[in-house]
Amino acid sequence: MLPSTARSHRQAGFTLVEIAIVLVIIGLLLGGVLKGQSLIDNAKVKNVIQQSTSLQAAVNAYQDKFRALPGDDAQATSHVPGASGNGNGDGQIAEYQLAPQHLALGGFITGSFNGTTDFMTSAQGGAVYIYNDVVGNRGGNGIRLDNLPDTFSEQLDAKLDDGKPDSGGVRATGPYTNNGTIVVRTAVFF
């Protein structure tokens, strides 16, 4: 039998089981935070895709109704009263500042655009244009999304096209690196 002083004096500390439980809890919390951020990013990508699809539908509806492209419409001031200007009617939306105003005044999108300095923004915060531009070695009319994280551009491309930045109907100004770089321009051509 041990003396009474030896029995009452035990070493204090954590067992390996207690430490393992704490580490598992910390791991679950970190996993939940990372998964939550992933869900937020996925929601933003879906919002950008939905915005692009909606704008393309609005352009098509405008073209069906007025037989002209928004921004490029040579008779916009008569088609959509209040428009600040007409396009040149050449089939190329170089008048990108007029495009959202024509669509909004025609009731195809919501918002108020002055036709000169106002522009649309994406869920990520970058500018959005309806524009005739060259992106990724392809030119034409399309929806241009500026300053998206490369993962957003890649997901947009994969869901709407072929997932490659330099081919198909969705193009980007740079490769998809998945390291958080910003793609200056991503275009969805129509």
C-alpha cells in the first residue's frame, strides 16, 4: 500500500484521448468554415451565371422587338423614349454605355442608367458590359465580366461552355490557375 501522500498527489494533465477529441472538434470547425466559404463562392458564381444568362435573354428580346441590338440601335430614341442616344446600327455593340440604358428603358432589365457613365456590376463587384470586344482571341458581341477571380471564370466557362479560356463561346484574357489571380476580362459571346 502507498503512503497517503503518494495517493493524493497525482500528476495533472490531458490524456491522449482528450487531446484527440479537442483536435477533432477544431478540425470540424475549420472544415465547416471552409465549406461555408465554398458555398458562398458557389452562390456568387451561380449569380454571375444567372446575370449573364438574363442579360443575353434581354438582348435577344430587345432584338426581337426592335430588330436592332441595344446600344447599337439607330432608332433607340424613338424605340425607347428617354434614351440619351442612338447607336450606328452596324450590328456591333461598340456603344456599350448605351446598351444597359436601352434595355432598362425598354423594360428588359431593371436599373437606371444614364447612357454615358453608368455600368452594371456582377455579384463579385466587377463591371459588366454588353459589348463588342475581343477577348481570348475571339471578337464579337457578348457579355463582358471584368475582374473575376480565376476560379469564378473557370466555373462560368465550365457551366456555360467547354471550361477552356481560349476556345468556345466563353473566353478569358488569361489561363485558369486556381491560385486566386484575377481574370481581367471574361466574355460570354452570343
